[in-house]
Amino acid sequence: MHNFKELNIWNEAKDYCVLIYKVTSNFPASEIYGITSQIKRAVVSIPSNIAEGAGRNSDKDFSRFIAISLGSSFELETQLIIANELDFIDNEKLKELIKSLSKIQKMLVNFQKHLNK
């Protein structure tokens, strides 16, 4: 069992989640149950699954939750691209958000490799 609060990957994902919540606060009110909700569900899933996996009894179980987090990150990336195409996020902000998300995705992949050793 791992202490998720001490994991760099969890802290990065949690901070990114807060950032995305702030970004989506500027989305149109008409999208609160649409893409805004989808984005929030996907982004909160990333640190949540890291935390849940950390509480499991084996690295194999933990690795499975890291895979779920990674899947949520790609779902989120797709939703951010769509939000950009709908003009909810400008091109520069999208570039910044994708860059940060890519860092988290790489961290997830590397952490999963470490767990699978």
C-alpha cells in the first residue's frame, strides 16, 4: 500500500484537476451538463484513480488503476480539443493545457512501468 499524498504523480494530477475546474468555470452556462460536466468527470478521475490504486494491496492492482487514470487523461485530451473547436478554449490555452496533460500522461506510463517490474 502506498501513501498517495506523497506521490508526485498524484500531486501533479490533483493540481491539474484544480486548474481544469478553473478553466471550465468560464464555459457557457448552457454547457454545464454537457462538455463541462464531461471534462470535470474525466479530470477528477485521474487523481482519484491514482489514490484508489494506492490503497490496493498489490502493485498489479495499483497498475490497473494507473491504466484507468491514463485512459481518463486521453478522454480529457479529446474533450479539451473539442472545447477548443467550439471556441470555449483559445488555441494558446489549449496548447498549455495539452502540454501539462502530456507530462502527466508520461508520468503515468513511467509509473505503470515501475509497478509492473
